[in-house]
Amino acid sequence: MPDDFLADSARAALSAEVRRLSGALRDAQRALAALGGTSLPGLHLVLEAGGRRALLPVAQVAEVVRMVALAPLPGAPAHVLGTFSWRGVPVVAVDLAAAAGARADLDLDARVVVLAGAPALGLAVERVAGTVDGPRLFEGDPAEAAPEGWRGSPLVAGLCADGGEVLPLLDPSPLRAALAGPGAPAEP
């Protein structure tokens, strides 16, 4: 019994530290995005959702899996597709395009980007188009340059330029906060 208590305490402390560091990373990325003209460190996935492309830091990703059968969640918002079991953990799958106000064409080739951290959240996307290492932050007016459909979205932390294309840098924390609910502790 004491060992279980110690393990649970250690697990809770480590989970809190991961949430703190994830928040610090998001804050730093937003600060860099606000400065513009610099490269973001690390590898980023290029996601396609609703015919739109966006970037997500690989550091926020636990795994990319094929779309699987989902159990519905009664009363959930329209962008919540359902839940599935990933490595024994229940994951809520969210249609990224619908969450951004677009319509997706999710078929059997769709992917779910399982995010690291808790609560377990998966972003359903049409496909993962590749990776970008150290994308450059966009220099210019973000209000004018944001791709159609992403403008004003709380999921956009900033904009990056890649090969002449302006791509939003995603921050899925608003989805995770909504999933956690009003009574759950918010991530830092």
C-alpha cells in the first residue's frame, strides 16, 4: 500500500511537471511567433484538415495512428467524433477541421494525431503531409496573412512561412481545456 501511494504521488508530480513544461513551451512559441522573422526550434508535423494545412510541434505528439472505429460520446459538441482506446488509455478524438469551422473529408486513410499529456486527446486529420524542421516565423501582418479558415481561431498560436506558403502554428490547448471541462484544473 505505501508503495502504491508513493508511485501515485510520483506520477502526479511528474504529470504536473509535464503540464508546467508544456505551458512554458506554448508561451515561448507564442512569444517567438509574436517577434517574427526567426526559426522555431524543432520538428513540426504538417497536418491537412478540411483542405487546409497547418503545423503542430512534434514535441506535443505522442503518436500518429490510423483512424479507428470510434465510440460516440452522447451530448458532445459536433467537432468531437468519439472515443477510442490507445495503448489502454481512452482518447477523445476531435475533428480538427470542424474545430476550426471547416468541413473535413475523413475517410479510412485519415489519421489521428494523439497528443502527449492529459487528458488524452487525438486530432483527426485527413493526412499528415510530412514534417518541417525549424519553420521560419512569418514576418508581416498576421491578420491579413492567416490562411482562410484559420483567421481568428483560438487554435492558432502564430504563423510560419514554408516555401512561400503561410501555415498556422497550432496550439491545441483550447481543445484540451474544453475537454477537461469547467471543473477540471486548467493546464498552466
